[in-house]
Amino acid sequence: MKITEPSIEKFIRIAKLAINPFFWFTRLHSLLCKIRFKSCGVGFYAAYPLTIQGGRNIVIGNNFSSMGTDYLYAHEGELTIGNNCSLNTNVQIGAAPGRIIIGDNVMIAPNVVIRASNHGINRESPMRFQSHSYGEIIIEDDVWIGSNAVITTGVVLAKGTVVGAGAVVTKSTEPFSIVGGVPARKIGERV
């Protein structure tokens, strides 16, 4: 058997990975995260750290990636993430105890907050003693959420929506729309 140049390069690449402790740490971390979910598909990757609370109420599809310092929590709520979804760094997705459904092929940039609850603001008592109200957020397929965006409860991000960086989305969007601003409004459409 003749050894070809590409096969030698592949062997060297695999050998470098095998002796790289970060490679093995990341694989172990991903495995330890994956077993905490109600269900999780294949191709799961989670850079360190990924904070998970209420993992038994979280369902994740195939080919999920988290770049680290991300937070997923459901507590008494429900969080469902579809296939081929990626979270950049410092993303917070909080369904507790509301409901968040994220479709397939969704990209979420750094520092995004998606929360299915609101804090009370009544003047009768200090805010720290007030209860929360809970709702639902639906993010349909093929959505891109830009850096530092906030998605509030009661919102449906329709298929193909692009959310601009820094937007605060308080209302549902139209399919393939581009939204931006505070509060977010339609500023264009995908062509």
C-alpha cells in the first residue's frame, strides 16, 4: 500500500488533535452538558462554559454549537432548539417558566438576551419583591439575531427574519424582514 500525501497530512492533523488537551477537555465538557438535557441530537458542541438550569425541560436538535459563556435555562418552563443552531458568546436564553421555541438554522450573535418573562413594575411595593409574568417566544427557521439584541416575551420572529445589532424586539416580525432599533421596527427585507 502506497501512502499518499493527503493521507499523511490527515494523519498529522489527527495526531495533533489527539495530544491537544483543549480538544479533549472540550469534548468531555460537551458530553457532560449533553446528558443534562431532556433530549439532544448528534453533533452537539459546547465550548466552556455553558450554564444549564432546568435541563430536563430543554430539547436540542442536531448540530448545535455554543461558543461559550452561554446560559440556557428552563426551570419549570420549556426550551426547544431546532437543528443547525449556533450561539456565539454570552447568549442568555431564559424560558423559566415560560416557553421558548427556536426553529432550524438559527444564528444568534454575541450578547443576545431572549427572555420569556417580565418583572413587575407596580409602584405599590419595591420591584425586587414583585412577581414575574411569563409568556412565549417563537423564533422560526432561518433567523439571524445580531449582537446585543433583546427579544421580549410575546414575540414571534417569522421565518427568515434578520434582527439588527442592538435591537430590542417587542413586536412580532414579518417573514424575511430586517428589523432594527429600540424598539425594533421593520427597516428592510431580505431579497
